[in-house]
Amino acid sequence: MSREDVIALALRAFSIFLLVSVVRTFPGAIALIDQAEPKPSLALVALVSVLSLALCVYLWCFPLTVARTLLPAMR
């Protein structure tokens, strides 16, 4: 198992962790809808959630690309 493979597995595990963390914030975001003026805070929570989900998808689909970017080239 190469070092890129190890980093790729760690990135996929981090992607799962990030997905679980984002899913845990959904009840709080839903609670913001019921408030009188939740528009700015709800928009911010939605933006952060969408960006986090996009990062999850990117890390899950392209872990070797990220691993090769993070690791220096071997000589």
C-alpha cells in the first residue's frame, strides 16, 4: 500500500466524518426557519452546509488527486 493510498483512505474517512457533522447541523438549520427574522443566519447556514457537502463529494470522488497534491514528489 503506497503512501498516496493511505492518504486517500484518510481523506475518505474525513469525508464521512464531515458528512455526519453537516447532517447533525440540519435540525438547527430547520429551527431557524421558525424564527421571525432568520433570513441572514439561515442563508449563512445554508451556504456553509452546501459548501461542506460539496467538499464531501469532492473528497469522496477524488481522494487520490488530493493525496498527490498534498504529498511532495518522491525522487
